[in-house]
Amino acid sequence: MHQLSDTAGIVLRTLDGSDWGAVRRHLLRLATRERQERFGHLAGDDSLRDYCDHLERSDAVLVGAYADGEIRGLAELVLLDGQPAAAAELAVSVHRSYQSRGIGTAIIARALTLARERGIHLVSMKCRWGNRRMRRLAKALGARVSVRDGEVDGVLRLQWPTAP
């Protein structure tokens, strides 16, 4: 289990249809640098609204970290198009003022548990080279990390629990 620190009032949970407004608000509240880290480029408000509309229509699995009634951290697990059903991409965003509390690690751990439950065996995590936090998380999870043209691709093969 991943420990959260300084977590007064933070609740982690799998998100459902009632959370779409909060997901949209979370992504729109991301600061410029957070948007660049999450999307690999500066995504404007209109692009984020379009992304949220697409995400809502997808089979994505979302895990949120709520504080003060709003999502402060979000993990998105999206099946990869053109890939076997057992492959997905994981994306994470945590508001700057909530970073360094273990929220990213905790929502990723929850998302990976949900991935295993859905039969997903391979998870891809992408980020720009400058996103040190995401690079560290990928390595800590045991992802095979490669770098090309300033883009980092972490591939994690999920292990299935074995019987004692």
C-alpha cells in the first residue's frame, strides 16, 4: 500500500459519471506548466474541453484524489487504439500545491490495480524529458523507460499476483 503524507481531507476513489464536471474543472485549473507536463504541450481551454468530451465517451478508467470537494489529482487509464485490449496508456496530473504528498503514487497504484482487474497486461506512460516527477514514478514502478527526441516512454508489464 502506498502511503500518503499530509493527507488531511484527501479521498481517493474510482470516478464515475457523476464526476465528469469535477474532471473538467480539474483539467481546466491546471497551470501552464502542469498542462505541458500532463499533455506534452500547452493545451488551451478549448482543447481541454474537447479532450474531456472525448474522455467522457471513452472506456477510460479514472481515479481521483479529492480535497475540499474538488479533484486535486487524476489518473487516467485509456485503452490504446489499434492495440490488443490488454494495453492501455496511463496519464497523471496533480495540482502543484498538492504535489510531493504521495498523491500521484497513490492514484497510479489504484489505477494499476484497476487495470489488472480489467485484464490489462501492458501500460504505457509517456512524458516529456523535463517531467522529472513522472520519470521517477515510471522508474519506481519498474517500467522499462526509453527516450527519443525528448520524449520519454515508460512501458510497464503488469504482474499478476501468485497464490501463496
